[in-house]
Amino acid sequence: MRTNKQTYIFIILAIAIMLFAYIIDNYADEHILMIINFIGISIILSVSLNITNGFTGLFSLGHPAFMAIGGYVTALLTFPIAKRALFLPDFPQELATLQLPFAPALLIGGVISALIAMIVGFSVLRLKGHYLAVATMGFLIIVQVLINSFDSITRGPQGLNGLEELTNIYWVFGWVLLVIYVAWKIKFSSLGRSMLAIREDEIAAKSLGVNLFHTRNFAFILGAFFAGISGGLWAHLVTALTPNTFSLIMSFNIILIIVIGGTGSITGSIIATIFFALFTEFLKPIEESYSLFGASQIITAIILILILIFRPTGLFGTKEPDFLK
């Protein structure tokens, strides 16, 4: 019965989100549409990182690295051949005439991010706590350095611009629905219970037969796949990519959302993402009018400190609303 209830709830949610996307696409102005799209991409990032960090208790700071990989792969695969000779004259000849539609390029970007996560995971996931955080932070820095170094493919610090605007609200919220569905199905499955068991007590989970390394690696790979997808959507929404976009600041912002919403709570990640996006947007004109630049970051930091003091598990903890179960 619970499975049927969850299916009906998800169908209703899908219809509501697609109806919302249709209304925004047809009646909202460009500025509002852009904000909604960024919120959608941020939801993909926060929910996917919650699979890695929230469900299994890992502390990865490398999510923007996988986003960068997916973004650059998607952008390069969809880059118009006519522009390639002008922007990328030293691009490898074997790929110079390759141009794919958006859908397969986006999937390839996600898959390559996942494959790299699998390779990286074999090394870094043997670490724990702050050691893992430092290792994944190092991976993010390595990716930034490589993007800056490979001028012939990435244009280095100049970045890629002139990309086609292929991302729209339907692409964004279609992937929002998919990441929520996947995260929800995992959380309320035996695999999800294994992940949460690892997070709560590794020794007890191992004694019950849970394979710690493979379970963590799966969560790491799946989170990287959706991060790569979000990077591809981002690239073709802003129509430009630079290495500095995918920085430690972005990583901390995503983790901030997870901590405040609740590590392990899908609902918490979504609500916290929407709140902080709208909160930051609301404060922008006030900051500009009164030259209070950085006020939103200060207020966000205060909110984080208060949450950690009075509710260290976040607003939702690991729970979801009862009516959604």
C-alpha cells in the first residue's frame, strides 16, 4: 500500500511541477524564468549531494568538480562546428567535426562524471571525516587546474562562451523530478537503509553484512552523475563556462543547504534550496541600494550558526513529512 501511495504522490507531484513549469515558461518574464531555472539546477545539486553526504555520512567537497566535468563535456559535444574553428583552433582533429544533440551530450557528460567518480572513489573513499573532505577538496582544485591548463580544449581561463541556449525550464524540472524520484526510491529501499546504517554506525552496519566501500562508492558515483547533469544544464543556461565558476564557495553553499535542511532529508534539501535562492535574490537590491555588499552571506552564516546550536540535525533531520511516506 505504501508503494502505491508513493507512486500516486509522485505522479501528482510530477503533474504539478510540469504545470508550474508551463505557467512560468509562458507567463513569467525572463528574469523570473532565469531565477526559477537556477533554483531547479540547485535542487538537483543539493539532492544529489544529499545522496552522497546525507545518506551515507560522507563529507565530500568535490561536487562542483563533477559539475565542471559534466558542464565542459556537454558544452564541447554540442559546440557548433562552425564556431569551433574560431574559438578552438587547436581542438583535436578526431573530434573537430563531432557535434551531438543536447540530450545525448548531457547524458554523456553525466556518465563521464560518474566514471571519474568511480576511479577517484577507489582512492578517496577509504578515508573518513575531514581527511575525506581535504581529499575531495584537492580533487576539485586538480580539476580547476586541468581546465585552466588545457587551452586547446577548454580555452583555459578564458572559458567557453558562445554556447547555444539549449536548457529550458522543462529540461531543468524534468531532471529535478528524476533526481527526487531516484533519491526517494533509494532512501526507502534496503539500499537506502544500508546507507543510513553506515552513517549512524559503521561497525554495526558491517556486522550486519553491509559492504561499506561499495555502498559508499555507489552513493558517490550516483551523486557525481547528477552533478554532471546539472553542469551541462548550467552551461547551456548561462551559455558560458569558466573554471572559477566551480569553486570551493559553490561547494560550501551546497553543503550549507544540506546542513540547514537536514543531512539525509530530501524535503529539507529542496525547501532550504528554494529559501536561500529567494532570500539571496530578495536582498540583492537592498545590498546595492545601501552598499551592504556581503550582507546576505553574513545573515546566512548567522542562520547556520543558530541551526547548529539549536537544531544540529537540521530542520528536518533525516526525516520526510509523514504524508509523503
